[in-house]
Amino acid sequence: MSNLLIIVSGIGAVQCILFALLILIKNRKKLSDWILACWFLVFFVHLVISIFKTLNPTDTTGAFIMTIGFLHGPLFFVYTKALFNERFLNIDYLHFLAFTLFTIFSFYVQPNYALLWEIIMLIAKLISVTFYPIYILYSYNKRLLKFKVKTHDSSMFELAWIRIIAILFLISTAISMIRLIIELWVGVSYFEIWDLLRYIALVTVIGFYGLKYGVVYKPEMSYDSISSNKKYKHSPLNNDDIVLLQKRINTFFSENKTYLEPDFSLTILAKSTNIPKHHLSQIINLEMNTTFYDLVNTKRVHYAMSRIREQNDLGLTLEGLGYECGFNSKSSFFHNFKKNLGKTPGQYKKEISTD
């Protein structure tokens, strides 16, 4: 059994390193990418320590095996916060205090209190891996509701996979608790391999979603940037200014392909057109009767349509086209394409091929 544990742990450790490397070799890495890479390194260290613990158990490996689990909740929290573009505060570092304190105190616990200390750590760890996913689910649903009400936009659905990770965390915790109860009350033998497989499965799911959807396009808008006449009631722009600025925006999109970059934002557009962000928002929201998010993705869809027409006979991969147009997932590309054209890219390609 110990050999099997070592092999499975080794496979999981290699997988963690590969995930981290795939993130690090990406272009235009964001804060969320760095956090995710660090998270995979923590998974890697955890699995490597478990290998050493199996081969040669020591107090050091035993202590870290018990406490490193305190890092997963906080890392999930800060990763989600980075994806939501929320500002980090100094108080956020306190989330890692539990890991630090439990690790330090573990080396000073007397042998006659060892069992009690393990029970205390276990309870604290279960609270940690339960509280953080629940909070993230609450935070995401609250953000989604607020975003839809305020902007009438569905872009937050692109981060729906965060809920999947949070639910898997809770399921994993529930399985662990059930296993523990059965072991303590019924006396069923504890098979460590099942916990290890559950752990690696969780890593795999996080890696899949994190790499595929972790840099989804997020519109750079505040919740109070609603298209309303009241908001711009005292704007200094007159009709001539509005016409001129609107023309400048349209010229940018016709002559510049920067909007095809995945991280294209309102700030980049403002700098490129030399229009203050608040004036830019006014023109887009009121005069162009749209949002920045919808404007950019409409332009991307139009570009995709032209590429499909140009390469109709060259076997163009639609998913690859979506990435080329700045979309960071196939679902986002197809959703926006159908929203603008009333049909999927595949349907459009098939339609023009029969003309």
C-alpha cells in the first residue's frame, strides 16, 4: 500500500508542476495567474511531503502534513479576489495566520497533548475548508446579482466555474468528514489512498478550469456606471464634442486591432483615443446606447465574421478563431456570436459555404 501511495503522490506532484509551468509560460500573466501558480506549488509541496512522510516519518513532515491544508482556503480566497479585480488590503494577509501559528505551535506540543492538538487542528482545518468555499459562493452570487441588475449584462457568467470549484471543495470536505466519522464510530479501516485520490482529483479540476477559463475577459466597469441621463446631466460635453469623440472611437476600432487582445480594457481605449474615461463611458453608454463590454465583443464578433469569410475553404478552427478574436473561452465566443448574429459561428460558416 505504501508503494501505491508514493506512486500516486508522485503522479499528482508532477501534475502540479506541469500546471504551474503552463501558467508561468503564458504571455501577459495577471495577478490571478501568479496566485494560481503559487497554489499549485503548495499542492506540489503537500504531495512531496506526503511522500517523505511515507518513506521516513519525522516530526517535521508530520507537522507540515497537518498544517499545510490551512493554505488552500486562503489561496482560493485571494485567487477569487484577483479574478474579481478586487483591491487587496493589508488585512488579507491575516488569512494565512492560521497556517503560520499552527505550524509554529506544532513543534512545541508536548507528547501527552499530541492527540488533543491533532483534534483541535482537524476541527480548525474543517472549518477553514468549509468557510472559504461557502463565502466564495456567497460572494460570487452576490456579485452576479448586482452585476446583472446594474449593468443588464451576463459577463459574470464567464466566472461560473468558480462556483464549481467551491462546490467541489465542500463535497471533498463532506467526504472527509464522513470517512472520519465512520472510522471513529464504526471502526472501519482507513484507506489513505482514497483521500489521496480525492485530493489529486480536486487539483486536476482546479487546473483544468484555472488554465482554460482563468483569464476570462472581464469588463472594466464599476457597478455605478449605469447608462442614465442623471449620471451625465452636468457633463461639459456639447453636441459637437460628442460627435467628434464618437467619431474618434469608431476610427480607433476600424484602424486598430488592439481590441482583439484578451486584456483590452476601458483604460486602454481611453489612452489610445485620448479621451478621459468618464467622457468615454458617457459616449458609449448614452450616445452609442451600449456598454463597453458589449461594444468590444460586438467588434470582435464582426472581426470573426470577416475571418470566417476569408478562410472559409481553409478549415478554420472555430475555437481557435475565438481565441484569436480576444475571447478566452469557447463558450464566451459562441455566446457573444449568437447574441449579435442570432446564430452560432458554425451555423454562420455553414451558411456562407452554401452561398
